[in-house]
Amino acid sequence: MSDRVESSTKKITLTSSDGEIFEIEKTVAMEFKTIKNLIEDVVDNNRIPIPKVTGKILALIVEYCKKHVNAVNSDEKSSEHDLKTWDAEFVQLDHPVLFDLISAASFLDIKSLYDLTCKTVADMMNGKTPEQIRAMFNIVNDYSPQEEEEILNLIEDVFEDTRIPISEVTGRILAKVIEYCKKHVEAESSDGKPSEDELKKWDAEFVKVDKPTLFDLISAANYLDIKSLLDLIFGKRCRNLKRYFIFP
């Protein structure tokens, strides 16, 4: 029997964190990169535990992986348009479920699902003001108007003669955005350029912020079209975004 036929017929049993059992084809289970080596070595009838994923979320992941594996292997392959349409409908989920999917896709290293869910969140935030994002995700802004005003005045003093209004971005967030842009411009133009590892470490520290600041940065990066900052936030933080949300 060929490896391909064996993979398509062999069953793998997965157990979710809350004890639900899923028996799926090996080809589908191989999409779970985190447990790929375990799948290769698993003995018949042995179950592979998925400790950080509930049955509800694991069922969705299995559904997604089946659809994509079948689309690739079917004699009558789904068109790219049909698959994109299916994906778009698949991610029409409640916010808590969507962020559980992001976390699970990250943990299981299912890149296509991780990218899909992160893009969905980015699209939800695109073009929205900080107030709209806070309302959407029930985020409480814990900075006082006085603190916002003090930082805005500081920035206005620095740029007194060359003011360009940035109407959708507060002073505190604009200060952070300027800090990020200055660092990256200096890294590109300096003779003594920091190493890629050094810049990555700086970036990693830069996005270690509280939840209101994180989402205000996303909104500002969208508004100002600073793609590298958006990529940094989602690349570094998307796997942890759920813990920044307060769901009713």
C-alpha cells in the first residue's frame, strides 16, 4: 500500500482538553504541525492528547483541516474562489470563539488557519477609531483625559512650527508611533546598524503594552497605514490577543 493511500485510510484519535474524542484521517491530523512527530510514531488505538484546546474548538479545527485537505486531494478540486468563500463563512464566529481559534491555531502550528483568523481580526479593526474598537471588544481605557492632554501638549511643543493634524490618534499613542518609526528609520540609515536580532528584541519589548495601548496602536497603525507596525503587532501578539479581551 502506498504511503499516500495509507495516510488517507489510517485513523488518528485526538483527545481535547475537556475529554472529547475525535477520530480523523491521518492526512487531516498531519495539518497539526505541533503534533506531527507524534502522529508519525503513534501506535494503533493510542490517543494523542491536545491539552490546550477544548472539544468545541477542536471540532472547528478538524472541520477546517478536512475542508482544506479535501480541496487539495479531491479529483474535483474546489476553485480558489470557492475555498475563499468557504473560509470567509467559516470565520463568522463570536469573538470569544474566534480568539480561541487563533490561540489553538498558534499552538497547533496550523499556519493557514492562524493567518486566516488573524486577518479576520485585522479586517474587523480596519478603519475604526480607538473608541469603536474599545466598544467592539469591551475594552476599558484606563488613561485619564488629563494624562492624554499632557502627552498631546508635549508633542505639540516639539512640533510647534510644523504641525500636521492627526485627528484619529491621541498624543500618547502618537508618541509611541513616533518612537517606533524613529527606531526603524535610524536602524536603516545608521552606519552602525543594529543587528536583526537586536531590532527584533527591541520590537518585542515595544509591543509589551497594556491592552488599551495595544488596540490604540492597532487603530493608529491602520489609520496611518504603517504596515510594518501592524505586522509587528499581529505577528508578535496575535497568539495572545484573546487575553486582552473582556467578553460579557
